[in-house]
Amino acid sequence: MTIQPYRSTPIFDEATLPAGLRVSHNTKAGVWGMVRVLEGRVKLTYLEPTSELVLDPATPGLLHPEQPHYVEPLGPMKMRVDFYDRQPEG
């Protein structure tokens, strides 16, 4: 059985991506997120522990509860974030 998100953000592009997602923020306690790139590429930076991933439509980015992170568009892109109450599968 596939875990379904309980909420998703709107689809953002490089112009509509909110400023709050471009600076350090984190998911709430008990909430996992999955950054899903629909077109283009996005850099996901984790702050604890520090690492970076380049996401594309074939590579989503998992966010653990309370994990500080931010995203940065790498040119034209479309993305959304899905939220789960337990850890989703890729």
C-alpha cells in the first residue's frame, strides 16, 4: 500500500517559489516532506547534517521531521512539496 500525502503545496516555478522556501526552514515534528521536481532542476541543501542534492523529475528529495533545509532553483523549474505523517517511499 502506497502512503499518500495528507497535503501538498501548490506547484511553484522559479518565479513563484516563496522566499521562505529559499532560506533555512524545517518541517514540523512528526512531518516528513518530499520535494518533487516536475520540470527542470532544484538544489536542496540540508543544514543538519550539511549536504546538497540536485533534484530533478527522477530524483525527489526526502525531508525528515524538523530537518533544517532550503531549496534553490537551478534555472527554469516546477516543483511542489508533499507532506506525510510517516516516512514515504521515494
